[in-house]
Amino acid sequence: DCELLEAVIVVCLYVLSLYLIRYGNYNRMASEEQLLSPSFTVLSLILCHPSQDTESVSKVLWLDEIQQAIDEANTHQDRANQWVTLVIDVNQCLDRNQPGDILSVLKASASNTQDIIPECADRYYDALVKAKRSKSENVFNEGPWIKFNLQENYDYYYNIDSKESSWVLPESFLPKESWLTGKEIEDIIEEVTAHYICQNMWSASEDLLLRFQATSSGPILREEFEARKSFLGEQVGNVVKIQAFWKGHKQRKNYLLRQKLFTENVDSVVKIQSWYRMATARKNYLSRLQYFKDHNNEIVKIQSLMRASKARDDYKTLVGSENPPLTVIRKFVYLLDQSDLDFQEELEVARLREEVVTKIRANQQLEKDLNLMDIKIGLLVKNRITLEDVISHSKKLNKKKGGEMERLNNTDNQGIKSLSKERRKTLETYQQLFYLLQTNPLYLAKLIFQMPQNKSTKFMDTVIFTLYNYASNQREEFLLLKLFKAALEEEIKSKVDQVQEIVTGNPTVIKMVVSFNRGARGQNTLRQLLAPVVREIIEDKSLIINTNPVEVYKAWVNQLETQTGEASKLPYDVTTEQALTHPEVKNKLEASIENLRRVTDKVLISIISSLELLPYGLRYIAKVLKNSIHEKFPDASEDELLKIVGNLLYYRYMNPAIVAPDGFDIIDMTAGGQINSDQRRNLGSVAKVLQHAASNKLFEGENEHLSSMNNYLSETYQEFRKYFKEACNVLEPEEKFNMDKYTDLVTVSKPVIYISIEEIINTHSLLLEHQDVIAAEKSDSLNELLESLGEVPTVESFLGEGAVDPNDPNKENTLNQLSKTEISLYLTSKYDIGDGEAVDGRSLMIKTKKLIIDVIRNQPGNMLTEILETPATEQQELDHSKDMVSRALIDSRTPEEVKQGQPMMEDAHLPLEQKKRKIQRNLRTLEQTGHVSSKNKYQDILNEITKDIRNQRIHRKLRKAELARLQQTLNALNEKAAFYEEQINYYDTYIKTCLDNLKRKNTRRSIKLDGKAEPKGTKRAKPVRYTAAKLHEKGVLLGIDDLQTNQFKNVTFDIMATEDVGIFDVRSKFLGVEMEKVQLNIQDLLEMQYEGVAVMKMFDKVKVNVNLLIYLLNKKFYGK
């Protein structure tokens, strides 16, 4: 096959060669074919070229010769096209007078683009315009053809009008002589570039020289440059010699002339110089002095700014440096001094805190009594004879509103000094005990879960919140949050087995946290959060939201009957499905749903936009709850965790306040005022939707008619989800309150609590009862304190002998009254610094820091070790003594509550050298305990001093904020107390009205205004006797343990009214023999009925129906 292909190619070439030979020379063939391809032209020239060997026998072209000709022709064609483009673009650019386009035209079409320098663009244009103008001067008639000569062998013709091209001379060829040819354009470019390079070559930068070398003139320029450089390089020595000789000659000549002049005029020169220097100095001095006088204010300002800048830099070093130097610390130790303003503010804070705590306790007790009064009045409606109890309770309320409230609000509570001297040490031990309980939350956390829930709730509401002063300041809030955290983690760890138990159950700690944050501290937050939108819902009289189809149906039927005056034929009792079959019900339901969605949006926006109003403590506990649940149940999803957070933040904290805003002081209500049923239903509907949204629960089952809101619930849940997630994003209490283990040791005033003697005794009793659980280690500090206290004292033994007259007939009532007495306990640690050496490293650290501060105030030095090793001068000792005298004078004016400990005062009077020796001993001890290290020059203790300085500034700032917050809280508490007093007055009016009504009625027993019954001689109701069988038949008696029903006829019950109103004696007999006797209080029975207790036991074995027993007593004894 290959041989055949070669044969074919040879034949084709041979034929082609014969064709060329047959048709003669190239010129004749071109005339016959006006436009020939470059390839054919090249082939023809190869065959017909004069230099070809005429003696060659064969004129056949071979394949490689043909391929070479084709490649050469293609190259010529490309070159011709490039020239055409260049000539046309350049000439047209010149015709259009567009100098800005000349550079892009040249770079796009010129073959020698390396010769084109952007800096010469204007020069290129000017030279080309000049050449074209010169060429066009003598041209009068021209055609459209332009001609190019390639390698002096080929001519190429191009018609700029018709875009025709030809490699042979066209018949109508008329050149366009006014245009510049390609050769002329490139020559002009090369000439301009070369001229520019010559001008700038010696002053050009290295980058520009590299660009010059890339041009076509580069080799010539480079050759000239190298020749000149070589010549100068060869003559360097000669050039330097010539220059040096000439400079030396001139310098010597000038020097000799100058020297001769000075030698001849030495005295004059000296005199002139002295006078000139004097005049110059005087002028400069006076000028400078005048300048300072003219700019005195500016100088003072600059100096103050410089000092301020230096102080700022020093303070930045103090705050930001990990190891601030002693020189910086010395400048700021004055911030640790306590001024008179500090003491006054501390005392004011203590006074306000005492008032707030006392007012909270008084309001809580008053609120409980008012709630009980509500219950009693409610029970009074059922049985009017219990009016005596209502009157008695009313007197108790009025007593508290009067004298007892004055006593509770009196801030001059009894302290240690009011007790007997014998009990002083015991009370000091109680101070240490409560300090330990307050600062170590694990004890109370364990104690809470050792008591029954009802008892632990009461313990928390009284003792725990009292122990932390209801978080009335930063310290107490910090410690209370630590207790909440420890208790919550303990409860989750020991009592929660499934994630959902937190939601479905009633965790003690969660209940305690919510109760606290909805109390006096958190109430204001709920008001700000919900009051505006709740008030808007309540005040909107046209707003009616009822999503119960049956109720909507009944209201519609009632409306029809009212409008027509005729009884409706529609059934009154229908099911939900039947009610929804009526279009009117559906329309009303849809309108209610639309209103519900609109109102719910308002409440939701109010909640979502007020995240910062949520109490920090509540958000922190939500964070602890989320983390603790995730730690115990690592497989729980993020949605499950956030639902639990939502259960705390919305369902437990906010939801009840939305449903019953009057019960949580969200809105102001007048005494006797109340929210009507429509308003309550509107609020309940909103709360229900938000509750479903917060828990991501859709309307299904019995709420299927509300399924149209499910999409809304899902969208709302996403909003709640972001809200709950962001709510957990809070700082730890240590960062929030800037507290640490040394805080109590550097504060001015001691922590104080206000607690009743009864609460002290009860707490002591509980600690002893559960001592083995909460302090299992024998060496525990709590065990040591409990051992020091001994057995639980009585109120009388607590107060000491002489506190109560032993012959007082009302001794028990007096002791009971004294047990309610509140005393102020100034809490102290058992391990504070004693008379001798410090007990632990922490206390020793505090003591040593105070000594170091006294030393560095009066003795300079860059390092602590340097100061301690350098003896103090007499002046330094004298300055130190003056400082100590000034401090003693300040301490003499300091109130007892904020004075420093006695050991601190004793150390303050030591001389400077003794203080330094004591510091050295203490530092060695602290180094052994690992608190400091001599390797870093005791920098650790200097860092602690720095921290104290920073904390002191923060403490002052927080104290001012606390003063404002306490005043605000106290005002709110006073308003609440005023509201309670208004309610008491309202109840008094109601009771007086009841008494007036009773006087006008003919009752079985008259009730006097003092609440006492008539004298004993008054006729009493006869006893009532029933057999057990009869009572069983009436349904009053449900059964008797260990006795068959057929034996009930042998049992009889005698019920007799006693002299005390509402008290009945019940005697049981079996076969005529009296067995047991029990006393019934109608008040207790009514309270059981109110609380929903249906069955009770008498004689520990007889089960009776509470409701029917009350009915029987009313019927037989009160005619009701």
C-alpha cells in the first residue's frame, strides 16, 4: 500500500510539473489567472527561477519541495495581512485625528512591537502625522490600491475599498500615494524610539534600560554603553588623581590665606566671638522666656496631656500587662485607700439592703396572709358561721399593718450587742456557720434534697433566700447562683433518668429559680417585658378570642334568641364536630384565629426583642440546665435541649404571668378589681399558642379545628429556638460579677444577713438531722462548727437567762413572739487572720499584701527584693509614721461595721524595717505553700495587688449601680406594700358589711364585734346521733377498717357542737361502749373541700366523704 501511495504522489507531481512547463512562463499564466494563490506562485518561481540548473534533465517538483513552498507562501500571506492591517489602521487613525488610539494600533499590528515604548506614544503620532502630511502635499489623483514588496521577490496588492487582494499586478492598478506604507511606518517608529533611548539612556532606571535593550536599537546602544564604560573603568585611577590634586591645591591655598588672617587678628577675633556669643545667648534666653510667657496656657495643657498620657500608659500596663512592674503598681496603690465617701456609700448600701430584705420578708408574709384571707372569705360564702375566723384573721392583718409592720420595717434590728454576754460566742459561731453555708453551696444543695418537697420549699422561701439577702447585691447574687448551679446539677445527676422528666416533672431547683426570679428581684423585669402588651390586650374591649367551637356555637344560639325573641330550634348541647358544621360558627372561629395570630405576634415580638431584659441569673441557670442535660444525655439533640430551655424560660417563667397578670403584679389592679372572663380567655388563648410554639407542639386531636395555625406554630418555634439559644449565651458568674475567692477579704464591709432567731434554730436542727449526708468527712469544717455549737438551743436558751420572766403567765406567747425577732449577723470566716500567724495561705497572702503596700509607698525601688534588702532611711521611717498616724485618724472615724480586723491594725503600727522582716518571713512561708516563687522575684504577689487595684475600681462602680438598684427595688416594694394595705382596707369594709347584715338577721348564734360567742349559759344545739349503717346509707361514711358492713348497725356516732364556734366533738361507740373521741373543725373541713380533698379519715380507721359531712353539719346545726 505504501509503495502504491508513493507511486501516485510521484505521478501527481510529474503531471503538475508538465503542466507548468507546458503553459510557459509565470507571467503569461498570471495574466490568464488574475488572482493566483501564493503556493502556486512560489511553485512557479521555483520551476522558472533563473538560478535553476538549466542542465537538469528532470524539472519535476518533489513532495518536500512542494510542502516547503506551501509553508513559505503561508508565511508570506500572514506577513502581507499584518502589513495591510498596520497600514490601514495607522492611516485611518491619522485621518480621524485620534492620537489616543495610536499606541494600541501600533501594538496590535506592527511586527516590531518591542520597539514600541508607551512613553513615546505622542512622539509616534506627531512623526507619523508629519510624514503623512509631507507625502500628501503633491498628490492630486490616487487610487484605492496599496502595494507591498515581500523579500524583494513578491509584490502584494490590496484594494482598501473592495477588500480585494492579489499577488499579480491588477489591470486597473492605481496606488493610494497619500498613505504611508508599512516600511515607512516601521522606519518612523524605529527612528523615534532610537532618539528617545539616546536621550534617556544615561538617566534611565534599571527597568527602563531592560526595556531599551529589548528594542531593535538595543544591541547598538549596548555596544556604545559598554565601550564608554570600559574606557572610564580603565582610567579610574587617573581621574581620581587629577580630582584629588586639584581639590588639595584649592584647599591648601584657602587654608593658608585664612590662617594668616586669623594670626594677624587674634585679639579682635576673641573679642568679637565673646560679644557675639553673649548677645546670642541673651537673645535666645529672652526669646525663649518670652515664648514661654506667651504660651503659658498651652505649656500647662501640654504638660497635663503628657502626664495624662503617661498615666494612661501606666494604667494600660497595670491592666493589660501579665506581670506589671513595681514602679507602675506604686503609682496606683492609693486607689486601695478607703475615703469617707466609700464608707458612707457602704453604710448606705447596708442600710438599703437591710430595708429591702426586711420589706421583702414583710411583704411575703403579708401576701401569704392576704391569700389566706381570700380563702377564708371564699369559705365564708359557703358557711357564714366561720365569720369569727375571718374577723380574727382580719385583726391579725390590721395588727401587722400597724405596730408589727413598724417593727419589721425598723432598720435598727437587734445585733450581737442586744443579746446576753453569755451567748455572744455562740452567736459568733453561728456567724461563721452561716458564712460557711453561704460561700460553700454544696452543703445547702445536699440539704435541699434530703427534705420532703413541701418542707424544702418552705425552707428555701425563708432560710435560703434570707441567707443570700434575696440577692440584694452582687456578692449575694453571685453566691446564690452558685447554689442554684450546684443544686441543679445534683438534682439532674441523682433524680433525672430521662430527658423529658425535666419538662413533665416539677424539679425542686427549677421551681426555686423561677420563684426567685418572679419575686421582688425579677418582678420588675416581667413588668417591663409583658406589661405594655398585656395591658393592650386587656384594654381592647372589641377583642374577643374564643377558639372553642362549642362555646362559639352556644353564644351564637343565644344571640339568635336575643335578636328574634323566640326559642331557637337548634339543639343547645352539641359536640365539637356538630358545632363546626354551621358556617356561622366557622366564620366566627376563623375571625378569632386571625385575632389570635395578630395578638400573639405582638406578645412574641415583645418577648423576642427584650432578651437583654431577662434576668442574668435566669439565663445563666438556663445555660447550666442545657449543659447538664447534654452532659448526662449526650445523645439528646439540640432541639430537645432547647425545648427544655424553653420550658424554663417561657412555660415556667413567662406563661403564668401572661395568663394571670394580676396575680404576678404585671399590671396594676385596684383593690377589689379583677380581670373579666373574656379578658382572661383572650390572655389564656395567647399563652396556649405560645406554649405550643415554644415546645414545637402542633394542634392535633381535640384541637384539630386549630390545625390551620400549625404553620404559624412552626415559624414561631424557629423564632423561639433562636431566642432560647441566644439566651444561654451568657458569661460565667466569675466574669459577670468579677468575683473570686479573695473578694470577701478585700471588701470594705463585712457581709451581713437579717434572720430571725426561729430560722437560725430551725437551720441548726436541719443540719444536725442530716449531718451525715451533707458533711460525710469527719474533718469537714461544717462538722467542726456544729460540734462547737452543740445541741439545738431553745429560744430561751438562745437569748440567755433573763430574756423572759419565768413567772410570766404568757411566757409561751412571749417566747413565740421573740422567736420572730430578726437579728443582723455579720458573717465572718472561721479562718480569718488570728492574733498570731495566719491559719492558711489565703489569709497570709492578704496580710502580706497589705504590708507590702505600706512599704512600697514610702521606700522606692524597682524590684520587691531590692526594697526588702535595702535598709530604710530615717526620712522614709518618718514618712511611714506620718502615713500610719493619718490612717489611724481615718480608722477612728470609721463605723464599726466596716472596720478592719484587729491583727491588721496591729501590723499597721509596726516600723518600716519590722514590716519588711515580717514580709520576708511571710514570703518564705507562702513559697513553701506554693503561692509565690522567689524565682520570679515574687511577681505573683505583685500581680495579686494589681488585681486588687483593678477590682477596687470595679467595686466602686458596681456599688453606685447597686445603690440605684436598691433604691428602685425599695420603691417598688413600698408600692406593693401600699397595695396590700389597700386590700386590707377593702377586706375590712367587706367584713363590716357582713357584720351589719348579720345583726339584721335572726341567726342561731349571735356574733359580736370582738369575734367572741355569747356566754356559756346560752342554749346550745342538741347532739346528733347516727348509726354507722345510717351514715353509710347517706354516703357520709364510706367504710371502717377491719369491720364488715353488716356490723355497721352496732356502731354509733354522737356529734355535738362545742362552746367554740365551728368545733364539734364526735364520739364513737361500739355496742354501747364508748370507744374514741375526736374533734372536728368546720374550718379544716372547708379548707379540705377547697383544696379538692374528697375523703378523710377519722379515728385513723373511719373513712368519710368530706363534702357530705360538711352538708350534714350545715343541715343539722346551721339550718343550711
